[in-house]
Amino acid sequence: MRVVAFAGGTGSAKLIRGLQRLDVDLTVVANVGDNAWMYGAYVCPDVDIACYTVAGVANTSRGWGVEGDTFRFLEAAAKLGVETWFRLGDRDLATCLARTDMLRRGLTLTEATDRIRKALGAEPRVLPACDEPVRTTVSTPKGELGLQEFWVRDLGRPRVNRVYYRGASRARPTRQVADAVRRADRVVVCPANPITSIGPMLAVPGFRNLVSSSRRVVAVSPMVGSAPFSGPAGKLMKAAGERPDSLGVARLYAGVIGALLVSDADAGLKPRIDALGVECRLGETKMAGPADEARLAREVLEA
Ligand code: GDP
């Protein structure tokens, strides 16, 4: 079974681990909206967590970076007076510097990611959603912030007026993403922040049509009740004028997905989700460990 999984960060990594335990031909399409320049390197957090996850070297307790990584670079940089609010381990920095070098030599982000993924020894493919820069930008009363400034430096505290996807209108799904989606037996939208992880992909012209025309698209809601399992999804959904719950997720994905896996706790939302043309499937959507990850992955493939 050929499976394409659209992925953001932490929640997506859990489902990807579950999918890897099943006998599937997996391709991960990773969000590029939170890519940023840090310490002179081009950092691609969601692309890298996907690569580390499929390679089995991700730090699963923190949800980012490489297991057992050290932070000597950051310690030295801090002594030199560099602002070090963006945490980046030494091995992680090596990935970012290798990518920066490849991009400077003219490789696309897709090509650079493929080299890195292979060098890490991972079999499942990881594809950035697009090669052009798409920058998720948070508009606050104090001005516009990149996602890393908003969430990591300012701890998600500033009031959010709007979220923009800078550059999205000039971006296109890559040929590799389009081919993978067309060949897929199942497309999975992993539990991810609908505004900052899946939103930047859906904002790219051609993406909605590409995904909705694939065989069967099943998403997992990152929300339970009126909050996400983690992260700023609720606050950002509200800023986008959407309800911060699984009905809001269904509305954002309507027309693209066929089914949405929703927590049993939200059974009351089922009639309204079904009415959107999105089949609401109820179950346990929390992944507290490897057994949950594999169970949910199986449910997604069977849905
Ligand atoms: P973030 O909002 O910046 O953390 O962006 P991500 O795309 O990395 O978001 C992770 C998403 O996964 C969050 O919206 C979480 O609510 C969600 N998530 C985390 N753990 C779980 C889980 O165990 N189950 C489900 N269904 N979602 C999860």
C-alpha cells in the first residue's frame, strides 16, 4: 500500500512512527512554512523532524532535534553574545549547514532533503511540500513575526490578528509531491497544526486540487474538546476566525479530505462534521506511546 503522509511537527512524528511499523510504502510530505534562517543556516524544522523520525534518530521526548544531541555550538555562541533563544543541537546544526551548502550550490530543497534523508540511512522518502519559500507570518499588534519568533522566542504570547503565508501564491507543489500523491492508495493528513503546518500547504495554488483528487484522504484531528493536544493551534484557529475544535478542523479541510478521525470525547460534533461532506470517525486519537501510534496508524489506513 502506497501511503503519502502530510506532516507538521510533533503530533505528525508520532503517527509517522506508527505508519512505519506497518507494511506500507511511505512518503512524507513536510511543511515548509516554518523554515527560517538561524545562525547563518537554513533551518527546516518540520522537514528535519520528518527525516529524523523516519531515520529513527529523533528525540521523541522533546519532539524536535536528534536524540542524544549536544549543544556546544549554542553555548559558545551565547558566550559571544549571540541571542540563542532558538535551540539547535550540534548534529541538528550540521544538518542545517549541510543543507545550506547544498542550496548555495544550486540544489533544490527537494534534492537537498533527499541527500540528507539518505545520508541518515532512512528508507521512507521525505519531500518538502514545495521548493519555493513560503513563510508563515503572524501579524500581531507589535508587528509581523515569523513563526519561530512568535512561538519559540515570544512563547506564543502576543495577540494574533492574522496569519499570512508569504510567498504561497508564487509556490507550486513539486513534481515529486504531485507524482507521489497521484500514485498513493491512501493520503494521510497527520495530526498537525491546521493553521501553521497544513495551512501553508493548502495555501499553495494547486495543492487542494491535487490532494482532493487522490483516492482516499484521511486526516487525524489534533484537537480534543476545544483545545489542541499541544501547541498554539487553538489560538491561531481563533485568529483565523475558526472554532478551536474538531469541527473547525473539518471546516478548514472540507473539500480536501474524505474522513476525519475525531476523539470519542467529541462525539457531539459528528452530525455537523458529517454534514460538511467529511466522514467523522470517532475513536481514541491520543498517542501516548508506541502502541497508540501503531493503533492509530492502522485505523487511518482502514478508515
Ligand atoms: P505546533 O502547533 O507548533 O505544535 O505544530 P505541529 O504541526 O507540530 O502540531 C502538532 C499538533 O499535533 C498539535 O496541534 C497537537 O495538538 C497535535 N498532537 C500532539 N500530540 C497528539 C496526539 O497524541 N494525538 C493527536 N491526535 N494530535 C496530537
